[in-house]
Amino acid sequence: MKTRNTLWLFALACILASGAFAETAPPAAILLGCQGDVTIVKSGGEQVKASFGMALDPGDEVRTGKDAKAEIHFDNGQWVQIGPNSSTQVHGSKAQAASNSGSMGEKSFEVVQNFLKLKDSEGTSSLARLRSGDKHSELRAESPMQTKIMESVPTFKWTASDPTQELLLTLYNDEGVLWKHEVKTGESSVIYPSDAPALSPDVTYSWVLETTDPLVFPPLRSEAAFFEVLSPEQRTAIESSLDEIVADDKPSNIASHLVRASLFYDNNLMEDAIAETKMAIELEPDNSDLHAILARLYSETGRTEDAVKEYDRVLEGR
């Protein structure tokens, strides 16, 4: 028995030494943009069709055909655009010298990697779960909702199936009611007024809408929406990072939108992440992975109906 255990331990040591249980090495770059005929030539010579979000290793070469283009985000925080009939090779970790590029620093690479994981949705099972729990609301809070916000003056937005209903918007802090607003007929948004109590960082606020007409019974009430305000220090740090995202001659390129969206998502600025993802989709409307990311963002902020619509687009594109 002792001999058998000794042999088993020896075999296990050999397996560990061979790297069978070793963690997969992180990629040296990620393909953030991929339009047209784009091919990846692996370091061993194998050629594979490029796809959005593909991980690239040292030695991989990215080749673009006629009318094709690609954008690569490197592990040193740089990204580079590749035009038609061009190629670039991925060098070793943090060694890529990219001209015609922008940068947000090395931390952005990990942030972008985490953000792109949202595209790996659960597909139809996620869609079925969302639909089974979705009850179309006649009164729905939309913004700010399950998010942090940069400014301390939010704009409250909502949808109502009957815009003529008499509504009351109530804002709460951890001590109770902070502010109330009687919604005017046809109003679907309101800016937090300057004479209202100031909003503080590190406080979770919630707000709801409800009907006030006594003839509407039972009264309608939206689900509570939550938000927090960033501190001046947090806002300054994020703005500094955003200032570093400088594209060459195309400030609207998809890579810059995705890096910005990743930064916002990393700081729980969900609505800003949604806005940047939507701008990326405008550049690649047929990119089902981007629609999957947007669906996840909607789902995480409680916007179920919007999430279902995006998942439908994902299924149509795959």
C-alpha cells in the first residue's frame, strides 16, 4: 500500500511539473475590432479566421484583406488600428511598440478582458429566464438605475404606458424621504433641482414613481431604482483615465468606445458603460457579441425588456 501511494505521489508530481494543471498564460493582446476579411496566422503557421474578442499570443500575426480593418488592444494598454491589406505581429508581453495608436495604461487590458467576458452569455437559457420573469410594467423607472453616477445632479427618466397619469416621484436616502416631485402631464424626465438637498458620495439613494389619482386602484408603483454618486476624488481619477484614451485620427473608433465602456463598467458606472457600448454597436451593428454585452448590461441594471430585445438580436445574428 505504501509503495502504491509513493508511486501515485510521484506520478502527481510529474503531472504538476509538466504544467498539466498550470494556469493558462494570459494573452498578449485582444482583437477589439474585426471587419471584413481578417486572418490570424498563429506562431506555428496555422491560419484561423479572426473574430471579435479573440485572444492573441506572442508570435501571432494579424492580416487584413481588401476593405478589411482590425483593432488590437495590447497588454501594455496600447491599441492599434490596422487598415486594408496590412499586417502586424504580436510581440512578447508588454513589449509591443504600436504606432498609430492610443493608450490608457496597462491596467486597461485587465479591465477590458473582464468587460468582454459579458459577451459569453448563457444564450437562450438567459433569454428564457428573463422572459419568464418579465412582467411588462405600466410604470418603469429607467435612469439612474442600479448604477453609480459621475455628477451629483441626476436626470431622472421613466416610461409610463399612460403619459396622462398623475404621478409622484419620491427620492429616498438611508434616513427616509429626501425629495418629492409631482410629475407634470406628459413629463418623462426631470433634472434634480439645485434647490433640492445636496446628494452625497457613498450614500445609496433609491427612487420610485407611483400614481396619485385615487381613481387608479390599486395604485401603480414602479420598482425601486438605486444609485450612488461618485466622490470628487473618484471622479477625478476616472476623468484622468478617460483623458488618456486618445485615438489617432478617429476618436469614434470602436476600440476607444470599448475601452471607455470597460472603464465605466469597472467603476460600476453602468449607464455610461451602456452608452459607450451602444456607440460601439453603431459602428458594428451586426456584431452579435456587442449585442450580447449590451443585453448583459441591461440585465444587470434591471432593464429586462431592453435585455430581451438585445438577446433576440443576438439569436438572430448567430
